[in-house]
Amino acid sequence: MSDSVKTAEVIQAWLVSRLSETLGIEPQAIDVREPFVSYGLGSTEAVSLAGELAEWLDRKLSPALVYEYSTIEALASHLAGSSDVPGPMRGADRGPVSDHEPITVIGIGCRFPGANDPRAFWDLLRNGVDAISEVPADRFDQWAFYDADPSVPGKMNTRWGGFLDQVDRFYANFFGIAPREALRMDPQQRLLLEVTWEALQDAGQAPERLAGSQVGVFIGISTGDYGRRQWNDLAGIDAYSGTGNAPSIAANRISYLFDFRAPSIAIDTACSSSLVAIHLACRSLRSGESALAVAGGVNLILSPAIAINFTKAGAMAPDGRCKAFDASANGYVRSEGAGVVVLKPLSRAV
């Protein structure tokens, strides 16, 4: 069969057949819209698949093709030269805008203590709800690490913080992630996927229509308690431990999953990380580098280590209350959360 008559449907069928044979999956179980990685396709298999595909089509192809077009449908459409590959950004949505152009928030997704969505968070703020609580038992044994005397080695002088519920829960199949990989993923990465999806829905942006377009991802992330726990078990480290806990992947996984093609950056500037992420997102939008931007941050407290460190530095408030600029101020309280906003230049958002 000559290359000219290999339609997207023919290429899809070949890819399904090869994926089935390579990974031992029944063809009918393969969804052409699911990412290759969701079927457990590793880097070695991906490069081999690209080589076999190049030989079958009798044309040169990039060894990284499977990563550039992350689903069978997208790859087949690209190779067939189809103009039907989803892409939402009109010409008017691209290119730089004025340095003074206002940037607007068109969508929000969030998880905060006592509030699992933007409406609940607004109600919490409006009603002045105090969402600080004692350390939950599913994090760590607070009494094993607490002492009112901040000088005691290995102890923290506070039992308080802001905590999210059910951070161990994750619908991996929804995002096309294999259970084994999901187990190794830092819950911070899982939360970011969930709130990014919700923010895009809130913005009225269908993710499949954004695939392949100039959408930037800017994520503030500073801690990695889950990864430190894994690295302490050398025998338990597997192929997913690295990507599951690398801060860079917190942003890159979002870009890969949704096939976003603008900058994908994880930022660590400590407490200002998410603020700097939004600053960089705005700059990217104004320069025309991104046509749409996803920006935000995440933090989970899965270990007492940082609280112990801050206790020794005199930074923790023993009563778990921040009293900024007050004579009674005696430190601050740590908290968990994940928040993502979808940003666009104002003139292109209406």
C-alpha cells in the first residue's frame, strides 16, 4: 500500500494492532483518544513503535513522535495530514498584546481546607470560617512529634494546620493513568490534574479543543514530602518514582496530558511560588508566547519535617494562628491547598 492512500483510519488501525501486540492488550480495549502512556507504553517501546511506523510508512519520523502526539487519534491525524486535528486558537487569539493589557481570570479550580470548590471557598471567606485544625491522624502521629518546648530535638511546637480531606483519593482511570503509576505520583500532582480539569471546565474550555495549541502551564510547588518518603525505601523505587515526584513534572504532566504546547514550568520561590507562577503566566500571555495560560500552586503536609525545621527557626505559631502586624504575633501556621486559574488577555476573553 502506498503512503498516499494511508488514511487516518488506516494508520489508527495499524497503531491499535501494534500496541495490542506489543503490550498484550486486546484491540477492543484500546481507546484511540487515550494517551499512549495510559497503556503502559515506556520510552523504549515508544521509540521502537516510531521506528516501525517509519518503516511501514516509508518515511522519516521523529523518535519522539509518540510524545509529540500523545494519542493514537492525534498521531494518525497528523501523519495523514488531516486538518481535523483539534485546535481552538483562532488567529486573533495569537501574538503579543500591549504590556498594559489587563489579564483576566476566566476559570478557577481549587481545593482548600474546608472548601473543595470556588463556591465553597467564597462562602468560607464570606462567613469568616476558621478552617485550621489539629494534624489529622492520616498524616502522622502529632503526639510523637510535638513538644511545647521548641528546643527539644526532633519536635515541633505546634499541632495545628490547614488540611485537605481525602488526599489519598484519585480517579486515575479518568486521566488515563495506570494504577501502578498513580501509586507513585505525589498527591500534589494528582490534585493539580483535578483542579486544572475543573478550572478548564469553569472557563468553558473543552480540553480536547485545546490539544496541540499554545497553552502555557505555570505551577508553584515547593515541597515534596511524598517523594522523600519513597526515596527512603531504596528497594521500593521503580520506574515511576522519579516522574511521580519530580517538581518539574507537576507542570509537565498537565501539559502532556492535555497536549498543551506553550511553556510548562514549575516554580519554587518558597511562599511566593504561586504568585510568581501567575506573574510569569501573565508575561507569557502578553508576549504572545502563550495564547491561554493555566497557573497556580499546590502544597501538602505529609511529614512533620518542615514544621520541625520552622520550629527551630522560631517561625511556627504554637497556637496555630497567624497574627500579622499584631503585637501578639508569634509565628505562622502551615496549610495545604491547590488552586489553579485559567488566564487570558482581556481583549481576547470576550
